[in-house]
Amino acid sequence: MNQAQKIPQVEKIVSSGSAGVLLTKVGLLVLLAVLLLAAWNGQIVIVILLGLALSAAGLAKLWSRFSLTGVSAQRLLSENRAFPGESLEMKLKLSNRKLLPLPWIQIDSEIPSQLVPENASLPPGDRPGTKLLSHITSLLWYTSVSWRQRLHCQRRGYYRLGPVTVTSGDIFGWYPRSTTWHTSDEIIVYPKIFPIAQLAIPSLYPMGETVAERRIFEDPTRTIGVRDYTPHDGLRHIHWKASARHQNLQVKVFEPTTTLKVAVFLAVDSFPSYGVSSDDFELGISTAASIANYIVQQRSQVGLFVNSPLPDSEQPIKILPGGGLPQLLHILEALAKVTYVTSSSFADFFQEEWSRLPWGTTLILIIANPPEALPGLLIRLKEAGYKSVVIQVAGKGEAGAEHADSWYQIRSAGEFLEFATRRSG
């Protein structure tokens, strides 16, 4: 999304108030009664003063009533997707489309605290974990004004921006009036992706797009050279032009390939609770994102399964293996929304989901502390003919390591980079 997008208005609430007790309906009736009493007794000065006060109050009340008529507010985002370390631009725009000028008008926008720079001193918003961004100005007839604010995306997450409230009123400020727009603004910050130069993952699918580790299957569509003919070679593999050049029969040498289909499982409940070691949890999520990115770059298929409900659907993450950039973006968006909340235990979730995957799928399990049921799950995987890779992120214990095809331990981002640049499996 390269252009600013207008966020649709969902709901509009208008509220009004008064600056003091005397300016309420009851107070004005009391002043009117005093004015009549003063007129009855011939108190001309009191009548004039109270008449001016009541006239000013009436004019202020009428001004306030129409102050927000024809006023519109917009919140525009340059992007609503970002990676950690990037920043977005938020634009607030106020417009007054009527003849009545506004001597003062205030716009308040609630934004998550994680998107506000640390050096910005903003008051807290009505919702926990939010800050209130406020601007005050004046607007003449048929004019508009706008402000720009940089939002800094420092940490992965799914952020919902709060409502936009516009407040204005009469010239004296006696009768302020507010309008609130409840919008569906959201900003998704993807997890950090580590570059992977080379990562070999076991697969059971022959003849595909990925170069195989062992020369078991050869892809006849990929010729990498020639060699001398032997009696065991088929005539259809003879390279006739090379044979003419060498004056000896030559056969084609093909590149061994496999089709890689991977399902990444993230065990949320194997990580310690929030606040204890959140960096380990983020490393686990970045590991899943990096592997998905690498597999898509290899033109292979990858899926994602996480026993954590999505905040906007309350359903656990179940993305079947697929390829291409749309699949990668779908996975990154899901990982951005992962929290410590679990839908069920990983053992139950894994047992229900892995059996639905097609035969030959390679299962990558990302865990911290191995669940008690893990050894039994790995044994059943092997018996069913599936390949399994376990990546342990900063956890303790290796229960079931002997039953996995590959088992790796990663304790930091540096160790992940080392793991990603060496051949595994």
C-alpha cells in the first residue's frame, strides 16, 4: 500500500456539556426568574446585566449547537503494514464545511503506546496501553487543517488505533460539544526476519524445485553436465552433440531435486509466561517467519500452525502449505498477531492437525521447553512416514531428541544466524 488510505467511519457519537452550574438549563431559569423579579421591582441595572448574560448564554448555546455541523475528521495512514524498525506517517485532518467559524476546535486521537517515541510526553488515553495525541486550532468558514505524526514500529505486534474525538463549541467555551469517530484502523508490524543463506530440510517428495542433499532422484529437466556412456544408461539420455564433439558417446547428468512441502508448528505454551523471557518468545516467532520466508524463496510450499487464537477471530492459526508471496504475507500477518494466549495445549493441537497434512510433508516444530507428550508425538510421526525437525529456542531439556530427524538448539539471534548458514539435516 503506497498511497494514504482513508479509514472508514464506523460510528459517530455527539455529546455536549456546560462550563458551570449557572449555565445549565436550571441555572438559566433561575437567572430568568431573578431578571423578572428585578424588572418587577424596577431594578434597571440588574435587568440590563442579567439580560446581557442571558443573551450571551443563548447565543453561545445556539453557536455550540451548530459548531460541529459540517465538521469532518480524517485519519490517514501512509501504510498499515511494517517491519520492526520502520516508521509510518499518520495524518489527522479537520475540515469545517459551513459559514459558521470555529474560534477553537480540538482533535484527540488514541494511539498505542508502543508506536509513540519514548521521548514524546503524551498523556495516557482512556484505554490501557494508549497515549492521547491532541491538537487545538481555530477554523474559519470552509477551511481545513492537518497535522502529521510519525509512528515508530519498534516491536512486532497487532495494534488497533483508538477513536478520534473532535471537540468544539461557542466562542466563550461555555458549551463544549464532542463528536467521536470509532474507526477500524489497525497497524500490523511483522516479525523480524533473519536472512538464511542455506538450510537443508529433509523431504519425501521427489522431482521438484529444490536441490536435494542426496543423489536419489534426478530431475530430467535440469541438465548440469555430461559424462561417458555406460551400458546401464538409457539411449534417451544420450547427448548427441557432445558425443559428436568428443567422438565418444556422452550422456546427460541431471541435477537431483525434491519438492519441499513444510508445515511449521509453533508451540506457544512451551515458552515461559510474558515478562519472564519475552525475547525468547520473539526469537521463536522470528525463527518461524525466517524459515517461511526461506522456503517461499526456494519456490516451495510452507504452512503455519500455532496454538494461539487470533485476536480478530479467536481461532487458532491454521494455514495450509502453499507457495508464493501472498502465502508468505499471510503467514507473516498471522505471526504478527501471535500472543501468549493459547487455544489448547500444543500436544492436543498438534495431534489434531498433523494427521490432516498430506504424506511427505516435513514438519518443523519450534519449541522452548519440550512438552511431556513430545517423544510420543515424534514416534507417531516417524511411524506414519513424516519427516520432523525440532528447533528448540532457549529452552531446557531434550526429551524426544532421539526420535526427531533433526534437532537444533538456538539460544540467541546470533546462534540462529549460525544455524541458518550451515547445512543441516
